[in-house]
Amino acid sequence: MNRFTKTWWGQRFIEALESFTGAGRLQRGRSYAGNDRIKKWQIIGGLVKAEVRGNVNPYFGVYQEPTYRTSMQLKAISATHWNNLIKIMSSRAGLIAKLMTNEMPETIEKAFVQSKVQLLPENSRDFDVRCSCPDYEVPCKHVAGLCYRLASQLDRDPFLLFELRGLSRQKLQEALAKSALGQILATTLGDQSDLPSATDSYYTRPKAAKVPDTIDPKAFWTGEKPLPKEIEAANPNRIAAVLIKKGGDYPAFWDKQSSFIFVMEEFYERVRKGAQI
Amino acid sequence: MNVLHIHWIPTQTEDFVQPGKFYLWVETDPVPGRKSPGLHPSHLRKEALAEFLQINFSIKADGFNRKLAESMVRQSIFLPALNEKPLPSLELLSRSADEDAGEPGNLASWQIDSYPLDAPIRSVREIHFLASYQSDEIVLGRDFLFWSYFTQSLRQVILKDQYIPVLLYRDTKSRAQPKRYEFYPAWQIQSERYEKLIRDAVGWIPPACANGFDKESLLRHCGEVLIGESLRALNKKLPASFIKQVKDSALEVFCSESGIKPSSGSGLEAVRQWHGWRQKLTGKQDEAGFHLCFQLNEATPDHADSWSLQFQVTSRKDLSYKVDLADYWRMNHTERSRIENQLGPDFEKHLLLLFGSAARSYPSLWSGLECEQPTGLPLTLNEAFDFLKESAWILEDAGFRVIVPAWWTPQGRRRAKIRLRSAGGSRGTVQGPGTAGLSIQALLDYRYELSIGNEPINREEWSQLVEAKTSLVHFRGQWMELDRDKMQAMLTFWQEHGEEGGRISIADLVKKLAEENDTFEVDPEDSLNGMLSKLNDPSRMEVVENPKQLRAELRDYQKRGVSWLLFLENLGLNGCLADDMGLGKTVQVIARLSVEKSEGKSDTPTLLIAPTSVIGNWQKEIERFAPYLNSLIHHGSGREQDPEAFQQHCSAQDMVITSYPLIRMDAKLFNLIEWQRIVLDEAQNIKNPKADQTRAILRLKAKHRLALTGTPVENRLLDLWSIFNFLNPGYLGNPSQFRKNFEIPIQRDHAPLPSITLKKLVEPFILRRLKTDRNIIRDLPDKVENKQYCNLTKEQASLYEAVVDDVAKRLDASEGIERQGLMLSTLMKLKQICNHPMQFLQDGSAFTPKRSHKLERVIEMLEEVISEGDSVLVFTQFTEIGENLTNLLKRVHRWNSYYLHGGTSRSKRERMIAEFQSPDTEASIFILSVKAGGVGITLTKGNHVFHFDRWWNPAVEDQATDRAFRIGQQKNVFVHKFVTLGTIEERIDKMIEDKKTIAQSIVGNDESWLTRLDNDTFKQLIKLNKQNVVD
């Protein structure tokens, strides 16, 4: 896995790019994926347009810091095909359920096979890329940077892939609304995971409370309700790490090839055995 | 007295990271004088505190401080104060005799020397545990008890893996660099149980613990710091192999040894990722109006891979409303919308969301969702096994319902076991060689068999199963799980021991089955099993007839008790009869002896050892219920000391009654006889195994042993061990084994398994009926009246005699009002003497239980009642008794008690009653003077009523008793009337009982009817029977 994408679909997108891009351009491209290089970017009708800050390069005759216009487009899927595809998607509860959790189902390609089209790009034939830079090689590092950026965006928003393939969000919603299952997905579209708010303190900060002026000793030393007599027996769970297993393996923040759940299981077990509790 | 307190004190800081610590300090008895402003005048200063902790809790200095005293920290805490002195905490306050000591004080800040606790969750538990072994002079404050409960409950978060890594971020908001963020790795508690704990603890926490903070935020701070610190403390111990696994991953910063620091290399994007992940764990399942269920359907044996998971939904409102999804999809529109009424709106949307979240926990599920209308999922045998073993638990924990076949449930599961069968035919042979020893140990002949799910199985079948390649096998018509390693081990065991079999005592058999429950079982068809099941469930026992000669009609549970005693003794086992107080243990023992006598089975008497205060009661009850039993009291200075004569006296008896201390003093005499049976009344008296008294008792020889106790002995492990050491020596191991195997894991670590094992070990030998058991309540009247007979002490007797002699002289010489006055004042004096010498002497001498067996017995019984969690009303006519008893209960025993007398103000009276009645108040004692408490007061929380002294008028007594026994009383009420033997109290009690002598009409509203007796009758009435004096 690379640092731009952790999902299988983002990965496939990158693999397609890498299949027709030179290793040097790719490598340099990676440093062009951040905000310091990509000044702005937008998607209009499936076309991704960006302004990328270039380098001064006397060799190419560039003496002032340039801004290049870079764009990328995937081969669009025709409207008739889309109608058909959405119909197929809407007949699979699993596909819809997974999309509702904001993930691209692994089996989505199977649904597309019948129509002989593909959702995920495979090679250069799926890409139309341009850049105003003087580099003779296509794709250049700016294109590569933009694609890396897109891949990480895809992680968060798998529906972007539909857009890149020519189906706008509005049309997607309209098409989904035609079927019972699709309708359900349409209503949850746009529920994105938000950024939590910033924290003011690492631990909950104990707030001061006003103390009464006078109090009788009995009220001072006893709570409002009596403390239970027996402490509940300390029963460990039968299955380790049940809680985190609900989130599935390979969460977005996990960069490793090895299983996150596996590592956490070991951690929890070490804690249960070794913590001074 | 030393009272241990702890305070959770957050570090005073505005920093982003605000830690906190527990500080322990020790409050002592108030000392007069010695004052320095702001410093708590009566607590252990640092040197003394260090010494105290070293001696009592073996706390040592850490590496940095050579002396423990250097670790002490001065802290300030809020305490209520009066007259510039902090008020003592409740533990000390309850010793104070001053009635106004509970007056409010001004909250002020006080300085104390304190010891900061490291690894607080563990330290608090250990100190709590060790404190119970210290003398009564070391007491845990209520604040300590609260924090102990809170911190120990926090352990669950760690033991159940209910915390997750999260990434926090902070906006440092400096003016120079707005929107500058710092990112912190943190452990977050994610647990319903924890949230409930916080909610509950807000109600439990005493203001003393809150110490000027808002309760909830303080509790959360404490919980988060303790969990976070416990986890981070572990990082030092993580091995390199683990560190390697998390290297260069998002978890690396969580395993760092360097404390809480902002992590570099994170960004808002990472925060979003962590947050998104966390949201998946919390889920939104509660929004749906239904539960998604997964039912595992088993395969047929011919198609071992044809398992399936069937999808169903049940209504949240009505769990019995269940719809199979396959049926749902077949329904038409109207039928479906009808279903929405039951399952809530947006059914299909929620269904899909639930499927999505379930499939994340159980990825195989996706393949069941590749269609428009999912109904189920086929599984292979291995997939089904994985589902049962793990996924089902995860799904269940994630809030889904999982239905598995009955054979997988703990009740329905068939297990492979080694079975014991009695050898030589199907009937068990129980042999009871009457060898002279500690007790008869009946031996059973047995041999081993292999079995699965209660059916015997031969070696070939067993081997086939061991060699099976799958974990689930279809065996004799049902699926079952195989644990091949264990089965292999059993096979080996059986091959080594199978043929030979052996002999085992019943106690050892019970022990084997309790401790190796997973491996051994008894053939359910075998007579052995019938015996064991009776042992484990005495309600299966055939009930004996009421013994013919017995002058009492036993209640049904008492008959069962007698059967149980018989059953155990026939098997050569010794048991403990631990019925609740008031259920009649004495009469059951007397019935047992009656049966024995009628069968002519004993050659030697039973030796009853009892506290001095109940000797009289035993004698009286034998007299009442079984006058045909010959009994002898061996007690007092006039007791037989000549061995030969002692033996001779004893041989004519059915029962010899003596007190605990005499066993040691007269050991030579008692050791002469091999007793038919030793009965220990109030058997908790032998709880100290090292005491000479206990050792002397253990040396006695007897065929049978029986322990009686009314305290919940199962919960007091030391008592339990001691009693078993008397009944079945060695059964629970030696003290250090017992401590290691049971006491520490159960009482300190709250581990569930050892307590289950212990329960199985002891249960067959303890018969404990509670007065709250439904079966018992059915047998009992709403009001159970008991008399408690006690003897006079020597001191009481000589005072009593002097009064009687004096009045005898003066009575004949007086007439009219003078005579009447003399008689009434005599009655009064004698009552006082029967209560306590101090009351009569009015000399301010000590009000100690030693000087009055009645007081001694009252205290013993109060202890029993309180330990059962019941509340009690104590009536007396005398303010001296009321006052002194209140002081004694508060000061020495620290029981919550109230005293209502004629002088109590109305508002105070109402406050006391409300407090006593409140369900939140602990079990308490309410002392009332008969006159003040006679009418118009409802005290239904008390379900025991003690009449310390008697009002010689049944109507007045009944009226008092009715304080407890009136509308609103949910429990049976036990009335205990205390009567001193050989005195006026016993005789008038008899007169009242005997309604022929005194018609109800003669007995007026007061005691003046007594003055109408003629002189001789009166003298007879008050005469002292010296035989009833016991010192």
C-alpha cells in the first residue's frame, strides 16, 4: 500500500496510472500531490481540472515560477449503460449495503461484467490526461501528482468514481431513486464522516463546583445512594478485541500489510495479562 | 482507631494534559490540644504514616526515596469543621457518645500528609483486601470504600477490551499562528458499562470524595487517567517482537515509552480517518425499531457442508414478534407496511445498514447479500464452526441476535467426560467401617468409563472421534464439538486407570467432581448419582415424620432439615446447618437426637458446645420440646472435675452442654469420651484456627460432627474454612492453599471461577435456608415468636438474691399501699438486675456484655441480623438501657442505630424514622422505649423485633411489636423476647403463657395485677433458682 490510498479501489486506480507512467515521473509526482503544489482543483462533468505550481527550470526555458494547467478524465460510460448498471446494482442488497457504509464493494465489477464495461480504470486507454508543462513525456509528474491526490480523495468518497466515469451525482441519485433498494442508498448519499471538533484537554477536565458553606458529617461522607455491596466479578470476554472487530480490518489509518486486528488482539491480550490492575 | 481515606486529586494545572493521583491519608482519634493553623490536628504525619503503611501494608520506599517518609506529600482537602477543628469522619463519629456530634460544620480546607498511590487500581484493591485482616482499629473510610468500588469496576474496561486508540487534536490558538494543531494519541474508553458506571457513581459518590469538584467530570477524569496510565505503564514491558509489528504504523505512538506527547506526522486527514473508524464501532443500531437475527441451521449428517444461516428480524418492542426475511420478501405491499408498524419506520433502509455493519464484523456475510432480497447464507461445516466459535460472539456483542442450535448452548452441550460408576452391579456399595477415627469415612467402590453427553462410549468409538478431521462431528444423532487434545488426554488417563477403578470417600468424590467438573462425571443412572443429587439439592430428600415423642410440630422445612442431618450422618459426612436466625436450628437438632434416642442408636452422648449466653436457652428448649432427653450442663465453678465421675455422669446423658472456653480448660475430661456427635452452636466461634480453644475442639473424638451458624458463612471465607476444618479436615486444603486457591482470587481479585468451584465444594455440606425463600415463607406464619432464654451471671445472681432476701423480710411487715409500693419497686429492681447489674447499681460502672448474659445474647443476635442485611427494632422500658445500648452499638460495633425516647423532639423523631425507613439506608437498629415507640409509628423496615425486657402485659408488647408488623411489611416478622431463667422473668412469662392461671381481664393495662398476689405466691414468683446461674 502507498501513503495516498488504503482502499482497494484507490489502489486499483493508482495501479492503472502506474501501468503507463514512467517510474521517474511517478516518483516525482508523489511530491506534487499536496496542497503546496496543487493550488486548486475541481471536477466538472467528469473532467478534473487543476492548477499546479511548477518549478523554475532554465533547461526548459522556465525562469519564473510557473503555474501549469493539468487535467485528467476517465473514459466515460454511456448513459444507457449507466441505466443498466444502476439497475443491476439496485438488485444486490450487499452492494447497496456496502456503498451505504461509504465503501466500494469488492464485487462491484461483477455487476459491470454483463454490460462489458468497467468501473475501475485498467490502463492508458481509460485515461485522457493533459498538462501545459513543457515535459515531452505524458503523463508528466504533474498529472501523476493529481492522480495521487485523486486516489486519496477516492478513499474517502468512493462515489467520486461514478462521477469520473461520467455519471454526475445528481444523475446517480435520480437513477437510484427508481428502485426500492437504490432509493435507500440515494437517501444516505452525502452522509460523510466529519472532522470531530478539536479537544481542549487530553483528559476530561474536572470542573470546580461550589461547595456548600455548612454540611453535616453524615451527608458529607455518604453518597445520595448506597454503594452496592458486591463488586461485579471480573470476567474477561470470551473473544478478544470484540469491540474493534466491529470496524472491520485494515482501517484507513493503518498502513501495514499485516492485519490491524491481529496486532490489536495481541495488544489487548498483553494488557489483560500484564497491566497493573 | 485509624481510618484510611483516599482522595483523587487532579494536578493543579491549566496544561492540556492534566493528570491526577490518589492520595492516601490516615485519620486518628481526636487529640486534645496540639494545633497548628490549617493542619489537620488528628491524622498521621509523614513519619508516622510511613511507619503505619510499612507495618500494616508492607509498603516500601521506592527506588528514588531511601525512606518511605520522603514519599509523603502534603495536600489540602475539604472537611467540615466546628470550632476550628475538623469534625471526625463517620467511622470515628459513631464512637462518639455525644448525641449532637452529627451537627453540621463549616466546610473548610485542611492540610494533610498523604501517600501518593502508584498503580492505583491494584494498590487500592490490595489495601482494601489487607485491611480486612487488620484489627478492628484499622477501618476503611466511606470515601475509601467508594473509590475502591469505582476503581475495581474500572478493571472491567481493561478485562473486556473496551478501549480503543484514537487520535485527538488540539488547536493551540496562539495569536501568532492561528489554526496550529497538535495531535495526540489517546486511549478512549468505549463501553456502555463504563457509561453506566459513571451515571451510577454520580449517585454513590460522597461529597467528601468530590472535594470541591463537579462529580461527573471528576469521575471521568479519574477513570480516563487510571485507564490511560495503566495502559501506558505497560509500554515499558512490550517486547521488541511486538514493537516491530507496530513500527511505522499509526499504532507506534501508542506504544511509545515517552509519555503523552504530541505526535509528529499526523494531520487532520488522519484525525478524520480515526474518527471515521471509531464511528463504525459505535454504530447506530439503536435507531432501528428491530433487531437483526442470525439463526444457524444445522446440516444433515449426510451433507455435512449443508449448514445455513437464516436471516430474521424481531421487534424491539416485542421480542416475541419475529419475521423470517424469506417470508417478508414474499409479502405484498400492504402486508409489508403492516410490518412497519411493528418494526418501525424505514425498515428496509435500516435493514441494509444493519447488514452492512454486520458484514463488517463477519465478512462472510457479504456473499449472502449478493441479491436483491437476502434471506440467508449457506455455510460449510468449517464455516459453521468458525461462526459458532467466534463470529456469533462478535455479532452478539455488536448488538445482533444470534440463535444457535441447542446442542451448542452450555445447557445442551454434550461433553466428553470420564465417568465414575459404582462397581459391582448397578447399586452403589456404601461401606461405613466403624473404625475409631475422626469420623466415619464411607468408601465407595467405583470404576471408570468414557462417556459423551451422558452416554457411555467404547474405546473404538472414542478413538474414531479423536481421529476425526473436523471440529464438529455428527455423533449418535446430534452434532457436537470435539476437543481432540482433551479427549486424547482422557483416553490416556482411562487406559492407565480404566481397568482398575478404586475406592473413594464421598467427600473426595464431591471434591473431584467440583474441582474437575470438565473431566469427570457420575453415571446419572447409578445410585451414586441419586445420592449426589440429594446432597446437592436437599429438597429432593424424603421428609421424615415428625418424631413421635417430640412436643413440637416441626414445620416442613424443619423436617427436611432433620432428614438432611440423618442423610449426611448415614453417609458418614459432616455438615453445617446454617439456617437464618429464627428458623429453628435448635429444634432441628433436638429432633435429630430424639430420633436417635428412639432408635437406641447411640452409646455415648452428644456434646454441644455453645457460647455461654445460649446455654440456658438450649437447656430450656430441651426441657420444653424433649423432656425425655437427659441433658447435663457442664459449666460453672461447681462442675464435675473428677474424671471418673464425669464419665459416669455423662454415660447417663443424651446431651452434655458446655461452653467454648471449657473445652480447653477441661480438655482432659472431654477427651475421655468418644462422643456420639459434637455440635458447635454459633460455629463461627472457631474462626481463629490458631486459638487454643479451636485446637482443643479439633482434638475431640466423635462419630459425627455438626456445625450450627446463622451468619452467611459462604461469604466469610475464613469462617468457612475454619468450619470445614472442623467438619471435614483437609477438605478445603491447608490455610495457605486455601488462601492461594480461593481467598485471594475471590476476595481480592473478584475472580468468578474459583468462587464457582468453592461453591460446588461446600454446597453439599451446608444447609442454609433463608427466611426470604419462597418455600420457607410458605411454611412460616407472618409473625414468628421466639423466646430467648438466658442465664444470670454470678454478679447478677448475688444482687438478685440480696433484693429477694431483703423484700422477704419486709413484705410480711407491710400492708396496703406500702406493701403495694414495696412489691412494685421490687419488681422494678429485679427487672433491672436481669437486664444488667449496672442498671440496678446506678453507679456508672461498665455496661459490658460480660456482666449480663442477656446483653451478650442481644449483641450476638444483633450481629447476626445486621450481617443478614436486616433491620431490627429493640424495645426496652428503661432509658438507661436505651442510652447505654445505643452507645455500645455505635461506639463498639459501629452499627447504624437510632434511639427514640420520650424526650426526643418531634422533628428529630420524624427525621430518624424517615431515615430508618429509607431503602437507601443500610441495615440499622432502632431502639425505642416502649412508651415512646408504642403508638402511631410505622417502622416496617425492621423485620426483627427484640424485647430486651418484658412488659408484663401481652397487649402492650403486642402493640409495640406492631410497629414493625403492620401494613407495608413485606417480610415475615421475627419477634424475640428475652427471658432470664430461674428468675421472675421466667415465671411471669410462664404465667402469661398459661392463660388458665391469669384471665386476660385480670391483666390490666399495667403491672399492678401482680400486687394482688398474696405474699407467699409473690415470694415464690421472685425466688431465684440458683441452678440457672451460669458464669
